[in-house]
Amino acid sequence: MNLVSNRHYRKKLMSQGLIYLGEEELEITIKDLSLTGILAELKADQVSSDIKEIFNALLASTVVDMYLPEMRLAGEADVVRIDIFDGHILIALNFKNVTYDVNNQLYKRKAYRKNMTDSGKILLDGSYREFNAVNVSVDGLMIKLAESIAVEVGEITVFEFERLALKGEIKVVWVENAEDGGLLIGLKYVHMENTAVKGIPRFAM
């Protein structure tokens, strides 16, 4: 009798990528890949002197950001298993909120964009407007307004985004009508009270 395993098929490969852990971008080698996740190995020269600290940080992190340029994947993954073998850290990750970039735009972007749906406020057309973030990067963010108003590309205004403790001046880079009648706006940081955007990796390889 043939038994069918519940485990998803895993393809062995040797591909490079990055994960974001403890405010650092760490290089990983992908050992194998399935429909649900990956098995990755941290590079030896990154963990040889501080392997215990990185191991403990992984134990404390339920979710990490990852970037796999050769597979055109970027987003969040759950840490489901960690092993130390012969001085190397092996990490099993399950895909959580991952984007597959069919058109290969990941290579063209200057920074990774993290999906984030928290609210903030921005001064537009003489009034502070509530917005919901769509995604955030170290260079700017994409927001959505519930209403459609007149917004000029190139306009510089002020905003606040409590989730990342961001506040300051921001520039409107592009504007687009949303399908549901709202407004999508691409914004670039101009002058920030906090110059470092903590919790968001750049992911440039």
C-alpha cells in the first residue's frame, strides 16, 4: 500500500537571501524550498563569534522579514524551528505574508517595502487626514485615504505614523485613485525627527 506524506514536497537548492533580525540584515543560504516555506542557513562568518546571541534572538522572534531575490520573494515568515549544527544555525521558516514579484521589480526598487496597515495622519488640503499605511520602507511609505481629494505631486507636507514613531516632512511622489473610491499616495521622507526607521530593513543585495 502506498502512503502519501502530509509534508509538502521540498526542492533542494543553494540560493542566497537576507533576513532581518535584531535590527540587522543577515545573509542566509536557502537549503531547500517548499510551497509553504524554506530551510535556511546563516552564513558561518556571521555567527562564529556570537552564535548564542543570534540563536536567542531567533527564539524570541516569531516573525522575521526576508528577501529572496533569485526567487523574487519578499515579505514575512514565521520561525518554526531552529537548530545548531557544526557551528551553523539552521532556520525553518513558514511563509506568512509574502509577495512573489512576477515582473521582477524587486531588483529595481531601492529598498524593501514591508506591508503594514496601521493608521496615521497627514496634512493635506489644509486639514489633517487619517490614513492607513499600505507598505513602509526606509525611504518612504504608501498610504491610502478613504476619500478622494486634490493632492499635488511634488507637494511637501507633514505627517505622523505612531506605529514606527515617525514624524516630520514628507513629499508626495505619486497619486492614484483607488478602486473603491479612495486615494493611494506614494510618499518620500524629506526631514524626519527620527532619522532612522527602526524595524524596517533595506534589503539591498
